[in-house]
Amino acid sequence: MVSGKRLADIGYRAFSASMMVLTLYGGYLCAMRGYRYMKRQEQLKLAAENQDAELIKD
């Protein structure tokens, strides 16, 4: 039979591990959102430059 103290320790470790996983996953999501934002800004800049180049050609 598992003692109450041992059960509480296991529960605490499981909870701590799940919080670490959620924190890492949240960091990953934030990093990916930042990466997509940077890529989108780069694409918009290139599109604006291309549009300016087309206006100059006409």
C-alpha cells in the first residue's frame, strides 16, 4: 500500500512535469508565431518592392 506522503509526492511530481510540458509547448507556440510574423513581414516587403518596380516600368 502506498502511503499518503508517497502518493502526494507522486502527484506533485506529475503535476510539475505537466506544467513543464505546458510551458515548453507555450514557448514553442510563441516562437512559431513570431517566426510566421517575421516571414509574413518579409513577404509583404518583397511584394511592396515588386509592386514599386512594376510601377516604375510602366
